[in-house]
Amino acid sequence: MHGSDGKNSTVGGLGGGEIGFETQSKFEIEMLGNQACVKLKSVEVTFFAKPEIHIASNFSRQSCEYGAVLAHEQGHIQILRKFVREYSPKVKQQLVRIAKSVKSSVGPVDKRDIPKVQSQLQQAFMGHIQQYNSAIMPVLSRRQAAHDSPSEYARVAAKCNGWEKRLAKDPVKRRNRTRSYSNR
């Protein structure tokens, strides 16, 4: 629950979660005496989201406020999931472009340099993925920010009458506990 003016606001929950890329690379190494040719044979990329909702411990699970915060945060999860569904095919297309554009082999190099060369090849690929990630994450951020509109906060606030009482609980005594739910 946030203040509609952006000042003196209180957070009753957080919805979203981790989103990103995981990669696993396989290499082909052709030895030529004390030297080797190193080829990035494949990169398996997983575009993932791990949705989570956190709700302030001020609200018991049975309270109207808990339900109102949970419903709002579930909206953030829906936005996250829709984004992943929408961008998964775009990510796949971008990965094909990246695979065609990056240098995939180096050599011959001294066999002692194989790990360093493998790391360089992988980092070149990852650099392109990170650039793409930086380009698409602002889209998700804008969508999430649009959900946190003053009208949405007013709608959530209007659902219940006990906000002040529940938010006035001493957070130090309660040790700022939050409940966390993973919805994968």
C-alpha cells in the first residue's frame, strides 16, 4: 500500500521476482600437440522468471488488507508472466542472431590457455545477451510501474477500513517479518 502522492508511503507488499538468463556452454577442443583449437560448440540459454510475492507481517492472512495487498501483488505476477510469454519468441530470435554474429572459435592457442579462451568465447556471447536484457527490462519496468498507479492504490485502499490500525503496529516488536510466497 503506497501513499498516492509518493510521500509518506508504506509498502504492504512486493510482487515480482527474479527474471533473467541462465546459460550452459559446451566446447569442442581439437588438440594439435601442445596447442589447441577451441570451438564454442553450443550454448543452451534459459530465459526464466521466478515470481514471488512478499506481504508485510502487519496483515494477518485472514484480514481484508492482506487479501487486498495479495490481489494487487498478483497483478504484478500476471504482468511478469505475460512479459515472459511475449518475449520468449523474441529472445529466441535474438539468440539466433547472436549465435550467427559472435566469434565461435579460436586457435591454435597454447593448451594452457584453453580455460581462458573458453571463458572469452562464453563472455562474448553473454555480453550480447546482457545487452539485449538491458534493452528489454525497461519494458517490464514500465509495465510494472503502470500497475502501481494512484488509481490502483486508491482502489486497493478503498477495499478495507483497517489500514491505519494494522500499519500502526510496532514493526520493531514484530521484527519486520514478511511472508514470502513463491509462485513458480
